[in-house]
Amino acid sequence: MTGSKLKLDSVVLTARSLFSKKKTDLKLTWWAGNQHSLKGFTRFPFISSKSGLVGYFNPTSPNHVQILGEAELKFFKEVEPAVLETALGQLFQGKSSAIFIANGLKPPEVFRKFSESHDLPVICSLLPGNELIDQLQHFLSKELVAKSILHGVFMEIMSVGVLITGQSGLGKSELALDLVSRGHRLIADDAPEFTRAAPDAVNGTCPDLLKNFLEVRGLGILNIRKMYGAKAIKPNEYLGLIIKLLSPDLDNSETEDRSRLMERSTDVLGVSIPTIPLAVALGRNLAVLVEAAVRDHMLIKHGYIASRELSENQKKQMQ
């Protein structure tokens, strides 16, 4: 399990699809560019303020979406022809996927020629520049951030986001119901969605359609919020630990090496998540075992490792 990878899907949002989705909200007009172009955006591993996603025109470090307001258009209209050619080259030849004109303004007609030759659309908006930047940043951050839907039940257990995964039929939902009855909180059943929120952090949430619901074999669909109250539900949490349930029919030797359990991990969106294999067997109290696993995980994060202390004690005893 160490080093195993969960596949990251990669999707492109075209400038045209962005225009179609936000035309009304952002008061947009397609001013120039090939409307059938595939020019657009690829997914980001994660998005921060330093991602250069949306911003005013910056010739030295161009944004993926370049915003031109009154000051920028004044420069392009008043600059000498030789300087204009260089500036337009910097504007249209960078990594940008679209140019937006704010404040209901229109660019110089020369922009149309550059838009066609560089296959870079120019889109006009009636919104002020700063508002346009904020709205585009918010929309693109949600659309482009790397996402992964993982099969399992995602819960908050003692302030730790825990994904309980494993083959179908091992009792993941029954275990989740037991944990909810013990005061822990459900985030998502069956298909939690994860995004990379920072270089070393993955955040998990629940698709809108599945919020509050848990499907338990023999009982059907349960509304956990209505049964246990709002405190039994949490909208999202950072993924801190994966508990992988293993079938008793399989060779579970990987769970026997106590000294290596802390080394196991699963790659989720490029972030290494500690993973504990837990064999399912008749008579085992899985809820208690999961709680103990979470408590032990918290101790490890603070530098204490029980097996290491036991090993040191044994060495001292032999001296």
C-alpha cells in the first residue's frame, strides 16, 4: 500500500465554456477570437494567491486571465507604435488563456488582429475591474482545482478527517453509523470529493446530492441529520488518515508488522496520507479499533510512537 496512487483526473475548461457559463453573471460580450477555439485552462494541483490565475496585465509575469481596466487601456491607446507592438506581443504571447476588458470599455481595434493571430479571445465585461477579478478568481478556483472522488465513508473522528475505505460488503456504512452513535460526525458516504487545498493538505466534502445521507445494508437510506441532529454532520474536513478495511478471506499479513504500520501511506492528489489497514473479523469491535487508530495517529503526529518506546524498553531490559 505504501506509495499507491489514486488517479487524478485532468479536465480543460475552454475560454468559450467559461464565457457561456458566466455570460449573465459577469455581463460578458465576446469581442474577438475564435468561438470554437479549444484555448483554455488545465487543472491546477492546487490554487493559491501565487498561482497567477487572474489579475491585471503584468508583462513580466502574465496571469492566466489578463484583466485590462481604464489605466491599462489608456497605456495601449497612447503609447508609441513601436512600443505598442512590443506590449501587444507581451500581452498575447504569454501563458494567458483569455483577456478580459473591464468597466464596459472596448479595446483598440488592433487587439482584434492579435486576438486572431494568437488564438487568444478578448472578452468584455460591464463589471469594474476589481469585482471582475474577484468573481473570476472564485469561479476558476472551484473549476480548476484538482479533484478526486474516492469510494468510502468520510468522517470527522476526534477532529481528524478519516476516510474509511475497502471492498464493498465489508461494513463501512455500518461502522460509520456506529461511529456517529458514539458522537463522531459524518461528512460524506460513498463518494466524498477531495480537492488539494494547499501543497500538503487535501480537503474533503460531500456532493450536494448525497449530503446528510448514509446507506446502510438492511436499513436502506438514512438521513443522519434528522436522526442524530445537525451536530452529527460536518460539511468538510482535511483528510488526515485513511482506514482501509480488509476482508478476512485475504492474506492480511500486511497488518501484522507493527513496526511498519506508521510508514504506510496513500497518495491522494500528490499528498501522502497515512493509511492503516484494518482486518475485519467476527467479534472485532471496529468502532473502538478505529477510535484507537485515530488516537494513535494523533500521538504519532506529536512525535510519540508506542512501538518505538517498547523496542527501546526491550533493549534496556537486555542490557
